Amino acid sequence: MKRSLRTCESRNGRCNLRCMRNATLEPEAIESPRWQAVGLVLDQNARDLRARRYGCVQEVVSWFKGIDLFREAEFERMVARKPSPLDKRYHKTWLAALIAEGERLLTEIRRAGGLPRNPAGIRLSDVEATVEELCDTQAEWHGSLDTARRAQLFKRLFHGPQS
């Protein structure tokens, strides 16, 4: 099955978001099994959403699982070694998809008046903080941060406070 990445355009015609809804990359074309796995999970999450298979809590849990897989790929392909231009492209693509999905989930959760109590203990504030963290990651890797702020974010994301 051949699929392609679709670009969403703003009113002024410039690209402002890479969308994953109804579109992913051809799995065989992705050289890294890690990036391929991230793409496949995000694609499955989008299919589940369209089919309305699960409720909001399950969608949030699936999103968090996608983020975990993304972070593993990010560490392996972007931190533990020098990333290739293709690694940077996959990173940017999947990151944008995760941010967009997180924003969609936030809209749905707020519209519903919050998340119901759930066995995972996930709350609205967890989703909000994770979207913010993903946006920080986007700014760190793909934005125009100054060197000091980039170093600060990198330390926070990968080293964190020691206890």
C-alpha cells in the first residue's frame, strides 16, 4: 500500500503543518526500524480514531505510547549518534504529528469537561505538560533557539534533576 506525506497549507499558501491524518510514509522506504515503528504506531492511532474504536482515555494512552516509542527512536537516532538529514526529517515529521494529536486531544478533553478517572491516573494536566514538552523538543531540534536555551532544554530533557 503506497502512502505519502500530505502537507497542510495555511490561507497564505505557505506550509505551516505536516499532517499525519490519512497519510504516512511508505514503511518499506524508512531505513530505520525505530522510525518505521513510530510511523506505524501513529498511523494505527489515526485509523483507530477515524473508526471511533476507543474512547478518549484509550486515545490518550495510545498517544503516550507513541511518544514513548518516538523518544526511544529520538535517543537512538538523534542523541546517541550524529543524526543524518533523513533522521532529522523523520524526527521533525513524527514530532509535528504528535504535537498535532496532543492538541486535538486537549481540545476533546476540555470539551468533555476533563478526563474521567482512569486506571492509568492520567489527568488533563499530564497531557498539557506533555504537549508543552513536545513543543520544547521541536524548538530545540528544529527551531531557532539561542545556544544557551538549547543547552538548557537538552539538559532538562535528557538528564533531568538527579535525586
